[in-house]
Amino acid sequence: MRNLATALMLAAATTTQSAAQDNDGGISLDGYIGLASDFRDRGLSLSDKDPALMGSVGLFSDSGFYGGVTAAIVDDGQGGDTKTEFYAGYQIDKGDYIYDLSFELDSFHGEGSRFYPEFKATMARDFGLAFIRGGASYAPDGRWSNPDIDSTYIFVDLDVPVPTLPELTVISRFGYDIRAGRSNLWDWGVGLSAFIDDVELSLMYEDSTLDQRIGNGAVILGAKFYF
């Protein structure tokens, strides 16, 4: 809980500094505070299908380098009640295509602490009528849902703005988790996202092929305030 509180307090404290830094040396500080009816990770519930509070703050440079932390209240079924993710990466904008290389460190805290490093590479393109991003990630020590087992995850995200309603976007995702020594998993989701000033409201259905309660499909409501 302390990790989540620290991240959220940092986000609140830096909100007033963000606008000033946006124009200072090509560096910006951005983030959000949000609430969701179920906190999902690759189609699996990380909050035992209960509402969850989350927050994020990140530092971004015009040079392409970035880093930050996200935090959330969770219930991973293994004694973890808070999740933090520290991330750092480099983005290359080639105009038509955007390439991204990053490192993430997921950690879970509660009855002890557990850490899961992951390496990720993505490529994205905005076609005007749609935005598509695809990529792959590798977790050598597994993830919270399959610890100590290599995980290679391949995914694609597709966002399509609704014609004549620029604030409304159809959002979708599709992923495949290749787990060494265990059955592989598919996950997918589709829904709507709407922006009202600095607030994003979302309604999404997410599901997976994991035949357990945390993997069963669910409709998720979410709200995020960006700063």
C-alpha cells in the first residue's frame, strides 16, 4: 500500500509543475490517477474482480528517452496487495512509424515482495483512420500469473476513431502469451474510450482462454484523470 500511496502523492505533487516543465528543455512530466471496476493485466483480473485505484507518473524527453512508475491496488491471490511497475525506454519517431524499446520491472508487495523484469519492443503507425501498435515482450523470470517460467508475449492494439465523433474511439487488443512448459494463453478485449477535457472514460470487455475465475470475461468500467 505504501508504494501506491507514494506514487499517487508524487503524481499530485507534480501536477502543478508539469505545465512549466512541458516547455523547459524539451522535457515533460505527465501522468494520471484512475479508477477501474476491475484491474486487468493481459485479460486476467489482478484485483480479484474488485474495483481498483491506480496512478502513474512519467518523465519524457524530446530526445526519445523516458521513464516512470505506475502503481495499483491489487489482489493477485499470492499475498500481493499492491503492484508497482518501474519502466524506462527509448522511442524513435520516424514519421510514419514509431519504434519503442523499453525495460519494465513489475513488483508485488504485501506478504513479502516479488519482482518480475520484462523487455519489450513495439512498432506503431497512425493511419489517420486507425492507429495500430504491435510488439513483443520477454519475461525471463515469468510474470505474476506464471512465476519462474519464461514468458514471451505477442500483442497488437487497434484504435479506430468514431466518424463525426472525434472524442470517441473504438479500442481493441489481442495477445498471445507463450509460456515455457505450460499451456499458452490468448487474451483479447474490445470497447469504447471517450475523452472529456483531461478525463478519459472507458467501457471494455476483456477475456482470456485461462479456465479460471480470474480469466473469465468481464465488462470493465474505467476513468482516468490525466495531468
